[in-house]
Amino acid sequence: MLPEINKTYNYFDDGKIIENRRDEVKICKIIPFNKIDKKILKNWKEEVELCHWLYRKNTDYFIKGRLKKAEQDVIFVRTKHNGWFSLGWWAGSLDIDNSLTKRLNQDYLMGHKDLVMTLQEFNKKYSDYIEDGHYGLAINIPEVIDFLDKEMPKLIENNMQPFKFSQIKSKFGYARVYCNAQNAIIRHLENDIDKILKIK
């Protein structure tokens, strides 16, 4: 499986699947093996020898990316387990299919079961802000509930008018937030929920 150029994926420094080792990487270029320059080829061969348990002895592509937080260029190559791992100081896993991120979220939830709010609890907690005759949140996914529970106090405090929402649901696979916040804030909420839905 290959990533898409100009698309952003999650990256885990040193392959450690924990939140404080997560970054985002934007894919800049996918280079076939026979087109790679000699310097990168030499570095790859050295890494294969040093980390023979990790890297495959052959790779069909070299994937160039740019880390968002670290602001570093990275190059990913094939691993022995059909994944992608970068070379050198910023070696880490590229999460093309979101499987690593999904594992991270599941591990978090398993360790925080007592902290996970239910859909009913969320709507009861924010019932004063749900418009009359509407049901409120309808996406019964713990990660979405947790995300919105963190966002709600900011929406309530900073909205230009007394905050109200009628529905937060998934329609045709995309999040829809119906509230009286500014359009830019609504798009931000929908985009962040979409990322969670995509992982699920």
C-alpha cells in the first residue's frame, strides 16, 4: 500500500504508539528505487545492515515527507512487516491505513474506561444548550463524545450569542454540526469529527 502525494498521515517517532510520540507527516514525493540518488541509497543500505530486524533488504520506493511539529524532512522505506519506516535520526512509523492510530485510541479507551462518557450522559450534561424539539448528539462513538466534551466549554464561553445546538450527526459518512456558532468554527468541528470517523 502506497501513500498519496500531498496527503497528511500520522507518524509515530521510533515506532512508539503513544500520543506524545505522534506527529503528522505530509507526503511530498514517491521515488522509485531506480531513481533514488546515491547518497540516500548509501544511507538506506547502512540502515538495513544496522537494523536488519526492521528494514527489508529491498524496497520498491523511497517516500519523502515533511514532519509538521518537528519540521524535519524524512524518508520512508519498506519494513519486514510490509509497513513503512523512516531512516536516520527521525526514524518512525508511517500510518498509511490508520491502523496504528486506531490502536492508540483503543489503548487510551481501555485505560480510561471509567472516564468515557456515554451518548446519553453527554446529551444530559448539555441539555440546556440543545434547542427544543431536537435530540442533540447522535454519533455514539466514544472518541467523538470525548472530543466534543472538551470543545463544548469553549463554544459555550466564546460564542457571539448564547450557544445552542440542535443536532450533531453523521450524514453520508460525514459529520454535520447544526449550531449557532460561526461557520469557520462549525467547519473546524466537522473536520475534526470526520478525522475520528475515518479512523473508525
